[in-house]
Amino acid sequence: MEIDLLRERNRLAVVSLLAGSITGSLPFTDIQEKTGLTSGNLSSHLRMLETHGLVRIEKSFSGRKPCTTVFLKERGREALEDFVTEMERFIATYRS
């Protein structure tokens, strides 16, 4: 289940950043800067999210410089919404 992937805080951070961006996408370098993850660690998390269909990764070149852009897929947005709903229910249970 996709929601389980988001229980890991770094993957939750990545999906949240993408959901909060105007275009639903961000350059790899921006995500790395905002999360503080190493490139290898971020790549590993992105691979997991991509494998489960939550993000799409697009590689291109700007001149000779490689550029990697990460896009949030609809399935990723839905997983985030489901995660937030689950957390709200959990919190409500303990407030009562």
C-alpha cells in the first residue's frame, strides 16, 4: 500500500515538497537542498517512490549539464491525502 511508503519521514518530506510546489515538480537539487539528504540517499528514496508509481523522474540536459526533475503523480498525491487523513483520524482518537 502506497500510504505505508510515506511513514518514512524522508519520503514523506519529498512527496510533501512536490505537492506544495506550484507545478507539482521540483529539480533533484532543490529537493536535496530542502531535505538535507545526500544525493545517494535521496536517489534511493526517489527510486522507491518511482517503483511504486508515486513520482516520475525525468532526466535531461541543459547544455552539457544533466538535470533531473521529479514530478508528483496523481497516485502520489492520493497517497499523501490518504496519509494525512489517517494521521488526522489517529490524532482525533487520542484527543477524545
